[in-house]
Amino acid sequence: MLTLYWDLGMGAAGDMLTASLYELLDKQEQRSFLEKMDSLGLDNTCVSAVQASTAGIEGTRMEVLIHGHAEGENLNHPDHDQGHHHHDHHHEHGHSHKHSHQHNGLEDIGKIIEAFPLSAQVKEQAMDIYRIIAEAESLVHGKPVTEVHFHEVGALDAIADVTAVCLLLEMLGVQKVLASPIHVGKGHVRCAHGILPVPAPATANILKGVPIYSADIEGELCTPTGAAIVKYFVSDFIPMPTMKIQKIGYGLGKKEFPKANVVRALLSETEEDAETTETIVELLSNIDDASSEEIGFAMDQLFKAGALDVYTIPLGMKKSRPGILLGVLCREEHKDLMLSLIFKHTPTLGIREYRCKRHALARECLVKDTSLGPVRLKKARGYGVFKAKYEYEDIAEIAEAKGLSMRDVLNKLDD
């Protein structure tokens, strides 16, 4: 599986994400990409790639010029930290401007995107991402999505960034996208509507449910465009997993910071679902006043409800009582159900909760035709290892039916 990992330690902006992916293409593919962007017919819009460096790192900086200007240049737009940006693109009806530019609603932008000579998949993805942005803006301004309007320059700029990322991911054939938690910066940013905290309100709305953090960089590192792109494509925000890196791309921002202002893209070919790293919840409870039957029944109910594992460990408890530690491993979305089941089926009055990372091999179950009949075979692979094991219930059933030991059945299956 071709996997992309975005290192977002300096945030996420549309032009930087674009540039990081552009660097993963070969020279011919890069020319083809720029030609495709030029073919979109975006009014007076030019997309180009410029080789540049920051903190000694060579990379690419994307330039999106509209009417010969980058967004923010002499167009009554605020200065911003990460280049292409549009949290000030929303304007309410009747808002005046020094320049008479067209305003685009979501429907208008949909018509622009639909007219692109690109695949249906790219156009659908671009529209879905723009819808995320519009919904975030509508929450900020308290208006329906249908009444959110975007300044012409800001809309064209964001359409170019969003479409470019969708097109590049298609050209690269990326099947899975992972990313680090997002560094959003700190402080305040000046927008058309005033001085706002970082992350700006629209960006914060988009990033609901996404792991973000603020560190030592003063300024705005994550823009609404970047946030929407990342939220749409990234399936999991985790520290860098085990990867065999094939290519690395550096997308440079326009502003210099004490740290290299780059989005780094790492491309890796992995076996399909060969290995996973996920955060799971461990629930623990010390119990000294339940019968073995109660504990056994509780374990059955927890497994039936989707627990990844349930176990017990003997304990010596207060007043010299023998007891058990009941442990339950589950995914975050099952935590509340597990808590209610533990409280319901055991006499415990308290449960401890811990989060931990689980590294797992990818598993599949096949049915193998054998001389003794069909038997399920469980396979697992990843981290350079491969394991296979017959399903216990199937082996036990054959052994009982034929009057054999389990070892005899396994030996016959392996012959």
C-alpha cells in the first residue's frame, strides 16, 4: 500500500501541502502537473513552482498568482504567516471593498470546479474540501452555508490549492494518508474582521476532533485551507510509524521562522494493512467481592460488546483478601459501553482508565480445503514477520469428530 505521511510540525497551509507533494513527482510528472493546473481555466490565475531554501533545506515553494498578484498583495487583505490563506475570505452581503471583485458562493465555486478537465474523483474531493471550509465559515459568522461568500481572489487561491492537492495525490497513486498532530502556532493574527486568536475561529472549527498543539512559534501556522485538506485526507494523526521511505518532499512556506518553515511529505510502500499503530483504552478494576461465575459472565458480555481483550490477574488486596485485577482493552469509541458493562456485571465501585499505543500485525482469515475438511487459517504479517495458525475451534471439532488428538489433526494438516 502506497502510504503518505505528512510531518506537520510547522503547521499546514494549502501551498505548502501542494509543494510537498509536487516534490514527490519526477521531472516529467511535475511538468504535466503544472500543465494540468494551467488547463483549469481559473480566471487570470497562474500556478508555478519555485526552488527555494529555508534553514539550509532545499525545497519547493508554490506561487499562485491571481491578476499577477499573490493573495494579500495590495488587495485589502491582511498579512498572514503561512502564505496562501483565506480565513478572511468570507464577506457578508453589503460589505464594501476598495476593489470591485466578484463574490462567489459555494454553488458558484461548485460550478467552477465541475468545469475542470479533471477526473470525477478529483473534482468530488475538491468540492468536499471546499464544503468543509464553507461550513466552518458559516459557524463563525452565524449564517447558513448558502449565504457564505468568498472574495474572488481568496476563492481562486484556495480552489487552486485544494484542487492541486487532490490532483497530486491522484497522480502519485497514494492509497493511505497519515500525519503528525498539527502544530498551529500561538498568539494572534490580523484579519479583515479584526485581531483574532490562533488558531483563527474558522480553522479551529475545521480542526474539531483533530489532535493539535501550540509550541514555541509565534504566529499562525495552520490555515483553514490547509486544515480542511488535512482533515479530509488524513485517516490517522500519529507519530511517524515504521516506514521504509521511498521519497521525501519539502514544501516551503513564505515566511521565515526560527525553525525551518516546511511541510515534509514522506512516501512509503507498505504491505497492504501490513501493520497498524492505534491508540486504545485500557480499563482496570480491582475486585475482591465477586464470584468466579460473575467474573466469567462479565468477561463474556465484554467480549460480545466488542472488547479487544479481557483478562484477569490474581491480586492480594486489603484485609488480606484474595482478589482479581479485571482488565479490558477497547477502542476509544467503545469506552463508555465497556464502563457501563463493567459497572453492571461486577460489584466494582471504580475503574481506572489509561491510554496506550497498540502495535498490531495485519490479520486475515482464510478457509483452507484440507483432507480433513475445510479449516480456517489465520494469517498475520507486518514488521518483517509472517505468522499463520489454524483456528482452534475448527481443529477441536475435527479432533472430537474423528477421535484424534489436536496434535494428530495439526500434523495431518501440515503434511
